[in-house]
Amino acid sequence: MAELIGNMLVAQSGGPTAVINASIAGAVQEAGRHPEAVEEIYGGLNGILGILNEDLIDLQEEKRLAVEGLKYTPAAGLGTCRYKIDFKKKPEQAAKDMDRLFEVFQAHNIRYFFYAGGNDSQDTSLKIHEEAVKRGWEMRVIGIPKTIDNDLPHTDHCPGYGSAIKYAATTVMEVGIDVGSMATDDGSCCIIEVMGRSAGWIAAGTVLAKRGDPAAPPHIILLPEMQYHLQELMDKVRETIAAYKYCVMVVGEGIRDREGREIGADETKRDAFGHPVLAGAAWKLKEFIEAALRTKTRTVLLGYSQRAAAHCASATDAAEAAACGESAVKAAVAGQSGFMVKIVREQSQPYKWSTALHDLREVANVEHFVPREWISEDGFLPNEQFVEYARPLIEGEVKAPIEGGLPKYVVLEKARLEKKLPPRA
Amino acid sequence: MAELIGNMLVAQSGGPTAVINASIAGAVQEAGRHPEAVEEIYGGLNGILGILNEDLIDLQEEKRLAVEGLKYTPAAGLGTCRYKIDFKKKPEQAAKDMDRLFEVFQAHNIRYFFYAGGNDSQDTSLKIHEEAVKRGWEMRVIGIPKTIDNDLPHTDHCPGYGSAIKYAATTVMEVGIDVGSMATDDGSCCIIEVMGRSAGWIAAGTVLAKRGDPAAPPHIILLPEMQYHLQELMDKVRETIAAYKYCVMVVGEGIRDREGREIGADETKRDAFGHPVLAGAAWKLKEFIEAALRTKTRTVLLGYSQRAAAHCASATDAAEAAACGESAVKAAVAGQSGFMVKIVREQSQPYKWSTALHDLREVANVEHFVPREWISEDGFLPNEQFVEYARPLIEGEVKAPIEGGLPKYVVLEKARLEKKLPPRA
């Protein structure tokens, strides 16, 4: 391996998680152990967008306690973005962006680049790696996996997922016993909508709240991977209420009907990536149930709270997230580039894991779904195979310091680097 | 005071809270200290509805650890109901119900009756007390306050409220820094809708997430007590985004426009108490903002989670809830009837409180609102007076045991009493 000495740049992208900052902490702390390779440790503000604007900060100016505190602090400590370098849809802009990125890399002698994110961000990492090779700019690029959606391929699971389902399962358990305690002969239904546009990992994870008890909520979990016959679903809700006087249902936002149409889609609106905006699955189902069964139905829409709820984060997840950041730096210093760190499950009981590398070309833009064989035959609940998979991921509690009854999260100082380039055109 | 020896019946009513079970635990444990007065300790399942059906359980059959565990267990451990004995709207049914209740009381020699609930439930307690006097059935009736809405009068605050705002403020803080970390020049808005039909106590309580920092989320808090000019609100959102690149807004479900109309009301639907069903304030405001400001806006609807989230309960709140249950039993054993237990604030810093009694005739059906002088002049945030009031209520963390990464809540055995009466007609 050729020695490479220079500066490191780390940034975050896409929707935050409760533990994405732990990956940054891990990367920064590991970089500090390699003064033979890493000279300065920079952070890019708001992901690629901030790097394009040369908005960089000096992470060695941060207090050590602040960096350590990132391990219990939610959101993106460096800021994040949804900006995509899109060679397919906007080839001219993408080419300009790539030129600008390398101007910034060169101006600040960036030789190590780490990007924590989901599918789109791994794609960005791959493109930057390929461009670096093409342009002959010696720089090592490693992607750090991050997404509550858990839809990255090849990694056993994604940092952020364990905390998301620990929080979601806790909430579903608590709402479930609340609704159960209100249950009288009138019957009632509660629908909890969780994130998951095309992969149902978060919804599926709430099955842990049942602790294996068929009578315990949630009684029905709908995943975007399946297609549901609404009449069969109504029958299932009716049966559940007949048996228990109430029904708690968890739905992923992207669930579809028998014809494959998204139940909660508003096809008239699109987000920055061109995906349809989904926010109405629980509301649509509430209307169906109230009309079909005349059953009082309430909804809960966890929204951003499920990716931000560090007060209920999984210690296993936080440890894995930090390890992914560390492993990324170790791999780069050892000469690797063009890989994503992945989590390898060595065994489920007792749970043992390690990290490894996977070629970014096999990661970018590939989605990983809940396997059909992990879902019950009738499609209404994940089965024991899923439970075995998910159970270890929520173990352990992250303890943030508390001040005045509320978590005391870390805010970085963000000492700005002097800009060396003219503003982005 | 005349000695009164007989059985005790305790029940829960209305929407649960994270700590209503702590009141039951306090009452049951206190009753155990008065064998000279209380012979058997019964629970009524699902409130008045279960008592009408003679669905009673023997709480002395519960394990002591289970009763103690109620102090960290959310929902209504005895079950609850929204059934109302309504002498105004259904006088015949109400008279029949009252006859039946006293048949049950007499069949089981109930001499102590405790009912934990909000406004409607305190009204029920009052009526039962008055009927007992009228019928010459010697029975002592004490109401135990409970409501996350915090809208009972005369008590400084209600058990359940502190935990609701600890959870809501934690969530708003976490969602706030998440949204803030995503903030780029495009601007964004997030609206978090919390419970509160006519009183804005929960929405107001999320101001604690700011920790006094004007730049910190939430930036705007809308209360049902006020009337909002939508154009002024849009201006405020625009200013906030101009200043911080994002805006986090918390809204109570019952917020109203300049003309006093509920912004999120669906006037076509009514709940069991005849109130309009409200669930759309955040959605309506999202539509306004996206149309008026072209700003991407997301919503979070905490729903039942804000009253069930015992994993984030306030230790102060749980202790007060338990003390209210204990005080109710002490008062009744001492000869009192026709009162509600209230919490008296002795001082805010350091926080000191005690319990006292208040005549139920002055409590029932009276709502307590956030005072105008606790809200900023422009109406968009609670002020320092409110903060001083709310701050102590969220102090301390309730620790439920954890098993497999999720809280391990108590489920009562519910040993049924043999029925002595024919079924309810």
C-alpha cells in the first residue's frame, strides 16, 4: 500500500438518525489515532451541498467531550442535505458539481473522504471515488452506512435502524396497552404510521413489542413489500376486534393495495429526489375502517420523531454506528477506497457482529427488502425468523445526560475553515 | 368523625396517562395501612362501565410487586371507559345507572369509593357522592385528579401532565434539532400536533425544549386559548425561516382562527361526549404554509403516544400521582367525602408541593386554561412565567425495568369477584 498523507473530510447526508453522529465520533476518534496519515480532520457542513459551498469546519477544534457526546446526540451534528449529484437527470449540473468538489478537495488537500448516508449517499461516494481515480487525485473514499429505513444491501442491517425500531416498538407497546385499557365492547382501532417508503423494516420491527404474545399489540403490521386486499384486511381487523375488543395496526407509509397502488400516496407531489410524497396511509385506512366497520379509529404519525428519538436509542446500534465510522477510517488509512463499511452478523444468540467492507458498485442504488419468508403466510405479521433477526438490534440503552428533566445534547462549535476558493458559480 | 368499616372500590376513567396507575398504586398501598377501616380492596374494571356490569376484581390478590410496578406502568391498569352518567341529556338512563351503581355498592359493601379521572370523571364522583348522601348509603367518595390536558381547576396541575410535557418537550427538542440539521437555504417547516382540545397546556409545555434560547426550536407554539390571524402566522413563519432557515411549530389540536373557528375541526363527526373530532390542525396549517410560502412542511402527530409514553415519564409527576392516591384514601378514612385531591404548589424554586382537598362542586365541569399573562404579547410563545410554572413538573426520570431492550410493564392478574347481582338490564 502506498502511503498517503493529507487531510480528512467527513460529512453526513440524507435524513438523520439517532446514531449517525456516533459514526462521525467514531471516524474522528479513529483518525486521531493515525497522525502518520491524517493531518487535519475537517467536517463538511450539510453534506455535499456544504462542500460545494466550501463550508468546512475544523473538527480538531471541537472539545473531546463534544466529540464523545456525539455518540448520544441525534440529528446530523454536521448538518445534512438531500442534494444529489445526478448524472442521469442533470448531467451538466452534475459535471459542474464534480469539478467544484475536486477544486475543494484539492484546495484543502483532502486525501480521505468519508460520507455517512443511505442509498443515494453511497451512490455519491461511489461517483466521487470513480472521479478521483479518473482525475488522478489520490484520495480514499469510504461510505459509512446510515439509514433508519434499513434498506442498504449487503450489510446485515444499517446503523440507525436498531434505534428507530427500539423507539417505534416502545411507542407501539405503550400506545397498544393504552388502547387496550380503553377497550370496551364498542371496539376500537389505532393505526400507527411509521417511515418506510418501499421497505417495511421499521414497521416490521414493531413486532418486537408483542414479545411473542399473539394477543398483544400490534395485531397487524402492513409492509410496503406486500400488496393488500383491503377486504381481507377489513376482515382481519374485524376478527381482531372480535377477539380482543381492539386492534392496533402498524403501517409503513408506502403500503400498497392489491393493484399495487400506494394507499397513502399523493401522486401530485414529489420530493427533491422525485419520489411521491407519502403521508396518508394511516388516514386512508382510518377512513376505510370507520366506513366499513363503524369502529372508532385513531391515528399516530411518528414522523421525524422515529429517526430523532435518541432518548430511546439502542446502545447496540450506537456502538455499531461508532464502529462503522472507525472501520471506515481504518480501511482508508490501510489503503482501501471505493467501499462501504458493512455490519456482518456472526451469530444471533448471543449476538455477535463485526464490520467488513463491500464494493460500493454493488451497493449504490440497490434496495434491500424484508424477505417474503420472514413474513407470515397471510402477510399480516413478520414471523419468528424476523424476530430473531431484529431482537438483538434494540438491546441496551444509550444514556444521554439529563438537565432539567430533558436530554442535554451536544452542539458542535463548528469552527469554520477559511475559504480558499471563489464562491460556487 | 363516625367510624366507617367496609370495602373500598377504586376505578379509572377517561383517557389514560403515563402515571394514572401510580395513583391506583398509592391508593391501594395506603388502604393497606388502614385495616381498621378498609376491609377488602376492590378495583372496578373499565371505570363506571365495568362497575355497572359488576366487573370487579380483588386487588389484594395482586402481587405486592405488581402493585408497586403500577408506578411505572402506563395506560389504565384497571381498564378505563368514556361512559358518562348524563342526567342532562339522558336523564332516564342516568337514573337507571345510578340505581344500578348503588345496587353494586351495596352488594359488595362498598364504603370507600375512589375515581381517578378528568373533568367528566370528577362530575361522576360528585354525583355519586350526592346520591350516597341522598340515599343514606354511608360511603365516602374522593376524586383523584388525572389528565394530561391539565385542565382541572383549583389544583396547581394535574397528575399526568408533567409526564406528557416531558415526553412532548423531549420529542420536540429531538425533532427540532433533526429539522435544524436538515436546514438549508430552501427553508423547511415542521408542525408537531399535540393533544389539547380547548386548553393548550401540553403545547405550551414544549416551550421547555427551548431552554430559554430564542433561536432554539420550537419557534412558534399555538394554543387553543388564543385566536390566530393566519396571515400574521404566515408572516411569523416566514420571519422564522429567514432567521434560522427552518421553523418548528407546535400546535394544540383545538387551535382557532381569528373568527374563533377550529382550524382542524371536522364538524361532521362527534365523539362519545359530543365534542367535535379534531385531528387536522397540523395538516390544515401544512396546506396553508405550502401554499403561502412554498416551503416544504412535514407533520408529526403524537396522538396517544403523548399520554402513554411511560418510558419518558417524570419522576416528579409519578410521585405526585401516587401521593394523590394516598391522600384520597387518607382523607376518606379520616371521614371526608365529596372532595377532589388537589396538588398545592408551595414554591417553585426549589420546587415544593403538598396535597389538599377541594370541594367537588367547584371542580366538576370547570375547565382551567393557560392564563393570557403567561403567553407572549404576540401570542406565539408561552413566556417566562409559564416556564417557571412548568419547569419543575418534568424533573426526574421514572425507571421501568427493561427486558430485551423494551420496557417491562406490569399486567395485573385481575382476580374477578363473584357476581352477586343479576346482569345489568
